[in-house]
Amino acid sequence: MTLATDPHHIRDYSLTGADTVRARETGLAGADWYRTEVPRKVIKDLMQRRDGPAMRDTAIWFTLLGIGAWGGTAFWGSWACVPFWLLYGVMYGSACDSRWHECGHGTAFRTGWMNDVIYQIASFMVVRNPVSWRWSHARHHTDTIIVGRDPEIACMRPPNTLRLLMAYAGVLEMIDSIKTLIRNAFGTLTPAEKDYVPQSEWVKAILAARIHMAIYAVTLAVALLTWSFIPLMLIGGPRIYGCWHMLMTGLIQHCGLAENVTDHRLNSRTVLINPVSRWIYWNMNYHIEHHMFPMVPYHALPRLHEILKHDLPAPNTSILDAYREAIPAVLRQAREPEYYVHKPLPATAQPYRMEIVHV
Amino acid sequence: MSDPAWTDVCDAEDIDAEDVIRFDHAGRTFAVYRAPDGTPFATDGLCTHEKVHLAEGLVMDDTIECPKHNGRFNYRTGAALRAPVCVNLATYPARLADGRIEILI
């Protein structure tokens, strides 16, 4: 389904616009995606769920949150509090994203209620409506980086580079997220939210937003009553001052790569990263692997990578290496929105599914 | 002699315990399971959320998890258990007969 490239086409990333219609008409919406052949017994083994790894990691996560909160509060007013808040910020404002993601997939724990509890906690920390974002992410997996269908495209074309840079400060995204929660709490869902959240779930989304906003209101009231920043440093604030790691790892998932394709090897990036970041990010650096086989839990992704790598482009060798690839590509997309990084495949790989549709 | 009302699927050994296969028949597609104790079950083959073949998913105890979005059904009852699936799955009687799995559709 390769259509002629129209260099003058202005992309419409809304979920109710011209590109949405085109995605449906061309068959890009809900398409059948390329997947590397893996024997059933092998993939079944990789898909197996366990409680142990996520229980261990969650215990460490809560312990680090506790240490950060204790030190930050105990040493408040002195420089000694800074490393504790840095720790707390990253555990709250960045590690929350990977926990939200993995528990949303239901793959972190074998036991269902454990996924649900951590999903709710992490959704609050990352300032996402736990109902609507569950459906948003399902759409992201159905129509990954399909313009007009995927609600989670971070790097649109042409890119708003200033906004991408400012994302690291966390303020703009926090403002947008809070505005969304307030709007949901008042009972309003946008046309985009109504597009990917089934009507039966709308009332749950509104209730969740009201609960989140009530907690923020209490936090703000305590901060005002005690005339202290500490409640805001503990709740809500870390989503701003601690989100940098989430952005650092998250923005290289897809930025600079292809749009409107049905092969995750063209629109997703696998990056080999340091073990600390891998723990914070719960192995989502194996991002092609995750999109091809979303049922494989985070702790099995390194094994899946070894099995798939003969069929994947070479991974980026570090976070810095990924940015060296992504930043020039994004800057070039400001001038040439059709441009994307096209990586060579190893000789052992199946060819790319080159059904790129420049609509 | 097998009952013609029942449709032959496969040899019982073709499906591992706690696993599933795809079975296409008469223009329709089904998912045929064996529970951990070996009992056979059958449902529609496509997820009610986005029509993905469930046979590529994961069987855990009484549930089948869709390979695309991780929605879950109870394959014994067809009940939708976990978002993003909301609509129940149709189920069909299944049995073991002379070492073969058969379903009633």
C-alpha cells in the first residue's frame, strides 16, 4: 500500500481529523504488523508470568522512595537534603512510568491484583488518568506511530523542538496533565478520549480523575496550612523535578524513526543502556521487542532480544548513541518532515515491510 | 464411531496442557484449549476487542490472555476479565473422544 509522497501534506495528529480518515481508508488503522517468527514453545516460555522479580523490584522501589522521603524531609533546609530529593524525584517521577506501563499490560506480576494495585499507584504518580490511559496505550499498540490514530506520538512532524527540550523540565507536561485531570473530574472527555475509551468506561475515568484531584487538593491544603513546600515535594512535585529520566529514556523509543508503517523495526528503537537505567525503566529499552511481543514481561525482554536480534537492526549502543541518532533526525524533520532514520538490517533478517504511506 | 454433530479438531496430544491452538473450520476460526488438567475447551478464535487471534496468547490457569493488548477471558465461561476486553467470548462444548479433541459448533 505505498502511496505517493506529498511533501506539502500537513500532518493532522488529532484522532478525529483528515489523517484519521486516511489511516482507516488505507488500512493502516488496525493493520496486521510484521512479527519475527518465533517457535510457539519458545515464546510461550518467554511469556510466562512470575511474581518474584516484580515483588523484589517493588520492594526496592518503595524502600528507595522511603529513604528519599525521609532524608529529604529530615535534612530540609540544608544542602544535605538535595541527594535525597534527587533520589525520591527519580523514583517517583520516572520509575512510576515504567511501573504504570508494565502493570498496565498486566505483565509485571503473575497475580492480577498486584498489577492492578501498582498500576493505580503509578498512574497517580505519573499524573495519568488510569482509565483513559489504559485505552490510550492499547491504541498505541494497535496503531503504533500511525498519524491520526496513535494518541501517544511524542515527536510529531515537523517537530516542536522547543517543546521537546522543555519536556525535560516537566512543567509543561505537568500543566497539561493536571488540566486533563481537572477536565475529566468535571465530567468532560475530549473527542480523542471518546474515540479510544469505550463509552462504558467514561464514568470510571471521571471517578478516577476526581479521586486524583481530591488527593492533590488535600496535599495543597496541607502545604498551605503548614506553610511548607514539603507536601508538594512529596506528592505531585516529583513529577516535575524527577521526570528527567523518564523523558531521557522515553523520547528515544520512537523519535526520528518512521511513521505510518506496519513494521516495528522501522518505527521503534532498541537501545542497550546502563543497568541502573534499565532497572528504573524496567527494560523498556528493548522497545522493538516489546512492541512485537507485548506479552513478554519486562524481566524476559533481554532473553527475547537475544532470540530476535538476527532479525532486527543493530541496537543503539547507549542512550547517548541513541540521541546522536535521534537529534539530527528530528532537526532534519523540521525542514523535511518526510525524513526518518532508516537502519540497515543484518543479512539474516527478513526485509522490512516497506508499506510506508506518506499521506 | 464419532458423532457427526461434533467436529474433529486434532489429536489430544497436539495441544499441551495449559495451552491453546487455532482451529479454522467452515470459514470460521476458533481457539481450542486444554486446561492444566487436560480438559478441552473451545471459544471463538478472535479477541472481542480488536479481532486478534487468541491462539497466539498465553493460557494461565482458567484464562487466555490476548497477545496484542493483554486483555483476558475465562476460556471456560467466555467471561471478559480484564480491560481492554469488555465483551464476553462465545464458548463451545468440547470433549475428548478416543484420544481426539472434538468441539460442538
